[in-house]
Amino acid sequence: MSQSATQGPRRQAKKSLGQNFLIDPNVVRKIVGCLDVQPLEAIVEIGPGRGALTGVLLEQGARVIALEKDSGLAVELKTRHPDVQLAVADALKCAWNRLPQAGIGKVIGNLPYNIASPLIWDLTAQFQAVPGRIVVMLQKEVARRLTASPGSRVYGALSVWVQTFVQPRLEFILSPEVFRPRPRVDSAVVSMSCRSERPTADEGAALAGLLRVCFQKRRKQLKTSLRGVWSGPVQEWFAAHGVDPRTRAEALTPGEFLSLAQVLPAAAWTGDGKARH
């Protein structure tokens, strides 16, 4: 969550909501600069807090729609920035697929560490604005996972999923000193541009199930992980793509995972990601 460095009395951050308020105005402007704000553009801000990012967005002529879960902070924000369209809401429950229909093509936010991964998973899959852009601050380790390449130690299900829907870029690292209270780890800013070609809903469901199975025990060979759904089409896929079934999951590219998912219908997976027998 963000905070103005100069306005209003200090407010105690809520640890339960993962609040760390931005206090460096130069960093705030650098973050907003990654979004390429245009005058009168509608932008959704996740977790505005005390409005550090909000203020700069408004200065640059944006129309800000803010999602703030903390009702106390929401009151402060509306008092400080009455032009903001404010919703006291949980970002994890937001219907991101409705934003483009409302003419909203950009999202920005300082994400609490405790919800960053599931929120990014949902946001990148549902937000289908083209062209569209997302700029978020999150834990550096999560940022590394979002942008990891195949074969990397941190490359995993989140890497593949996000890179299937968007093109992520690690913009810069933030030290704990630019926040109050100071987090115990470094943060990072990641920008993401929405891809024009995206999986269908069924393909996305199949991909999600495939990733859960393949990365639950990442040291397993793919043939072992997929034994519950191994079939002629799956075997043919490995042969056609020149992939050894003994390969481990971290060796496949996002494109290969999606291609493999396309021969595995969503109905092949149960709700917990296990293969149906």
C-alpha cells in the first residue's frame, strides 16, 4: 500500500494487510513513469493506501479507480483526493475481465506480499485489455519468478502462467528504505504488457491443471508427473516437439506448456489439479 510523504498524520500500518507505505516521492514518480499515463485515461489502482501513487496519477491527468480493502484508509484517501472513484473492496475478489469492457486498459498497485502471487495469477489471466499494461510493486523474489526463463532455479508454474498471458519486465529494485514500515526484504517493480494472442478459457483451465501437476514435485520427470493422463496424443506431442519424456518441467517454455495443454482437455483435471483416472 502507498503513502504520501508529506500529507496528513502518520498512520499505523496494519501488518495483517501487509501494508508498507511508500515515502520517497522520487521513487513514486519513477514507478508511475513505467505506466505511461495519458490524459483522461482510466486507471485502476490496487491498494492506494494514503495516496502517494494516486496523487501523481491525478497530476498527470488520469481518472483513478481505486480498490482499497482498509476502510479507514479509504476514508482518508477520499478526503485527500475527492476526485478518485473509490471502492472499498478486496482485490482478490475483483472481476478483472470486466475492466476492458469499461474502457480501462491499465492497472497499477503496490501489492501486499501476502497476496501478490495469487493476485497476479488472477489479474494476468483475466485482464484482457489489448493494448493493456500492468505495473506492480512486489517482493523481489516474486518478481524474479514472474520474469524467470526456462531452466532457471526460480522458474515455475507462476512464471509459465504469467508469461502465457503477458510479457513481464523487471523494471528496477526498491530498497526497504523507501517504505514505512520497512519490509525485511527488497521489493521490485514489474511492468507487464498484455499479449494479443491468449488461451481460450478451456485451454487456460487445462494449462492450470498441467502446471499444478508438473511443478508439484519439480524434480520428477514429465512422464512420471503425467502418468495419470498419458495417452497416444500426449506421446505424439513429445515426439513432434522433440521433447524427451524424461525431461523435467523447468525445461519447457511457456509456449510448449500451452501447446501440451491443448492436447489435455480441462476435464482431465480435478479441482485440486490431480489427474482424473
